[in-house]
Amino acid sequence: MTQPFHFADALIGRVRELGHPLCVGLDPHLDRIPPLFREGGMKPGDPRSVEAVRAFVFAFIDRIEGRAAVVKPQSALFEQLGPAGAGLLAEVVERCRQRGLLVLLDAKRGDIGSSADAYARAYLEPDSPLAVEALTVNPYLGRDTLEPFVQRSRDCGRGVFVLVRTSNPGAGDLQDLEVKGAPLFLSLARSLASFEEELRGPQTGWSSLGVVVGATWPEEHQAVREALPHSLFLVPGYGAQGATAAEAVRGFTEGPSGGREGGIVNSSRGVMFPEAALSEDASTWEQAIDAALDQAASELGEAVSG
Amino acid sequence: MTQPFHFADALIGRVRELGHPLCVGLDPHLDRIPPLFREGGMKPGDPRSVEAVRAFVFAFIDRIEGRAAVVKPQSALFEQLGPAGAGLLAEVVERCRQRGLLVLLDAKRGDIGSSADAYARAYLEPDSPLAVEALTVNPYLGRDTLEPFVQRSRDCGRGVFVLVRTSNPGAGDLQDLEVKGAPLFLSLARSLASFEEELRGPQTGWSSLGVVVGATWPEEHQAVREALPHSLFLVPGYGAQGATAAEAVRGFTEGPSGGREGGIVNSSRGVMFPEAALSEDASTWEQAIDAALDQAASELGEAVSG
């Protein structure tokens, strides 16, 4: 009998097999699509641009197969292609599934009442046309607006990553404001504890209620980890954005076989657009991508090794 | 010579002509599509459901023509239809344009750096396949993440509505937390003052930097208005959600000809799904919708009249 799907168990199981927590960002910036995949300029409304993005992202996904547990498409970069971008995103999700990759859609959705419910249905119900394994969500509208997402996690095993502390320059404008002696992001993290507990996996104990905690603020990881000992961390900001592998995994804790675990570390630009991948020769491009992926995997593997 | 487009000027100009600030929500909940427009059950992935939503929303938009200045499609309800929903949204925007209606897309987007820029490009650049006249955005990630949207407002005259105080039960979880003696939403509103000033229209003085302030919390409108004297308010929560017309316009101020102005008041369920519109007879349905729209317009018109 197969176990029902549980995002955190599936993710951590695969991360343990691979020995590293690399999450590969799928951020197809139009102005960065390598020459190998395009002819001429790239414009959001142009069907040739959609073709170029498809060719590039598909070839990239094929390189990721066997090298990472999970990929993170950035919804904005598909939405900017218009309706064709939504179709392409569905194709990308299908391609990832064929390649054994979990898909965490970075869409940062959030709304109230029945609209939140529609977002949860759109992305977390297995029979939806755009179903993924996990979704990032925005908490500004309050705890009740997270419930439809948590409900899908409970019912369908999907993962939900709540934005807690991001890695951009202005992140602190709201997130660091002091509320009753603690920064806002920490009081938010603490308020998620019951969701976290409810969504823990039977196999690993890790929770499908995850949190986004930027790697550029390593000193804050410990505080969030204390508030949420079983939440998966999604850590952006490693590599091109500046944090080291060691900083990125600072909120991870000791796993059953000695290594550190408890989240995933995202790299987008660093692995998708390495300088050596500007070649118009396909095999040179493939080698450059493989090398960038392998280097990230190796750095992160070393950072979590016991 | 035509003036360049300026959202606040265009919106307030039209509101003055009509004499009321009604914004009509386009929230096509699948389980509420009237029998007149569907055959059998409605499922997100089913092409017949998309057809039914199209027929319903198009017929509804035709009723709104001449009765409101602006419509507010809820992105979640289109996204739940999968890639076909994005195509339908583009068709809806086009239909609204043909009917002389401004489109404010309620997508509550927000992200960092180049992703925020991609969202701004996707929805606010006039040549994008999904371009609308205005967009709702989420401020949790900080002031720098709002800048790409403000930039499009500056460059292309588009409108940006920042979530400040929403109308759901848990809205206060973060938004009301006390920060240096004031609730968070108010300190957020104050931090938007320079954006507001920068985006004021040459004709009306109103700003294309708007704010979302729920009608269920009328006592808070005055405080936000003091912080942002020229921002358009988008007030949800009128009608089906409970607030009266008088409560909904409490943050409006006296206009040049005596009436109160300074925002729009949204009604979704109340005008889209009135009880009398369950008839399978097309002209009965039309009359029911017309009556619901006219009633909302009349209530709001009375509330703002001098």
C-alpha cells in the first residue's frame, strides 16, 4: 500500500538521498535567455519569446534531473509572458514531474476568504490544471487567510511556505518593526506553531508548513528555528545574491544520520545563468550548467555534512 | 493634443460624471455561476466551465457598461481555471475596454527585486498581453518592492493600490500590531506619503497611489486619510460583506462641486449574484442584474452627495 503524499517527507527523503538541500530556481528573465535558445530580441508579448523560454527552461530542467530534489519556478516571470506564460508554466510543471523533481511554485499569493480558497484550489489541489507540490504565500492579511492553504496541506499533503523574513534591502520596513519586544517576523513565526505541528510528516517529523527566511540575515535563522523547530526553511539569497552555503544552512538542525537538515537553499541566477553558459554551442552550454549545478550541490552538501 | 493617461484623473473624472463611486467586482465563483449560463456541474479543469464563466462574465460586463467607472476582476478566480483562465482574463480585460470600463486587477502581487519588476511589467506596461489600468499589491516585503509598481505609474500613468487594512476577520493579526504607539497599517500608510505625492494627477490632484481600506473598519478610514490626503481608497466589504454605503465612504473628502470623493467602493457578490438572478430566463436575469447595479449605484450616490 502506498503512503499518501506528504510534501515534507517526500522532500526530506529525496534531500537525504542526494546529500544536499539545493533547490533550483526557475527564473527565466527574458533579457538573460542564452543566445543558444533565441533568435533576436525577447519581448513579453511575442510568441517567439515564449518558444525561446520553453526551449531554454526545458533544456535546463533536463540538466537538473538527478541533481536536485526540488525546483522553484518564479511565477512573475511566467506571468509576464501573458496567457501563454500560464500555459508554459503548466508544461514546465509536467516536465519537472517527468524528471522526478518536486515543484515549489514561488507565487507569494495571499487574499481573503473565498479568494484565498480559490488560490489554494488553483495550486494545491492535485486535480487542478496548475497543481504543484508546494506554494509560497504572503501572511500580511492575517492568519485566517492562511487556513485554506493549510487545509490543502492537511487534505492533499501539499507544502505551504509562509514569507517570514525576506532577503531584499527593504525587507525590514515591516518585518523588523518591534512588536511587544520582538521583531514582527518573529511574532509571525511564533503564531504559525499550531499549523506547523498539525502538518508534521509521519516519516521524518518535518512539517509541510514551511517558512521563507532569507540567507542574507543568518543571525535571524536561530530565532525562527526556536519558534518553529519542525518547519522546513526555504532559504533564498544563496550564491548570486551573496550568502555563503554555511550561512544559508544556519537554521538547519542535526538529522538522524548526523548531517544537518530542515530546509532547502535556493539558487537561481548562479546555476541558471553562469557566465560560461553564454556559448552558442549546446554541449558547452550543458557542461557549464552541469558544472554550476554540481558546484552548488557540492558546496551545500559540504555545509550540511556532519 | 491628448493628455497622457493618468489613472486617478481618469477614474475620478468618470466617477464625477456618473455621480457615484461604485466599483464592480468580477468574482466568478464556479459554484455560483447562474443556471442560465451553464450546463451541469462546474469544475476548474473542465473547458465547459471556462465557456460558462466566459458567457456569464461577458453578459455581466455588458450590463455594467455605463453604470460604473471601474471593474475589479479577482485574479484568484481566473487562476483556478488553469492556463485557460489567464486567456479568459485577457479577453475580459479587452471586453471591459470596449465597454468603456477601467480595469483594476485584484491580484495582490508582491515580490522582491527583479520579480517585482516582472509583475509590474506583466500588469502595468501598456504593451503587455495582460495590461490593466491598475493593480492591487501587497506591501509585506517592504517599500523597495513597491517601487517597480510606482515606476510604472510614473511612466505609464497606471494605478497601484497598496493593501493597508483589509476587511477579513484576521486582518488585525499583523495589520493592527502596535508599533511605536500606532497600529502597523497606519505606520505603513504614512510611509507611502512620498509615493502618493509623486503620483498626483494634473487634473484632479488625486493620486494614482491608492490604498485598500476595508469598509468593515470605518473608524480607521479617518486616520489613513490624514496620513494620505490624496490617495484613492479602494473600499471592499460593502453590501454582501456588511458595511453600509455611508460607512464605506467615510474616508472620502469634499470634492470641487460639493459631493464627497476620493475612492471607489467595491461590490462583488451583491451585484453579481443577486437572488433574483437565478432565473433561467435571460431577460429576467438581465433585469435582476440591472436592478442590483442600479441599487448599489444609487445607495453610493446618495452617500457621497453633498
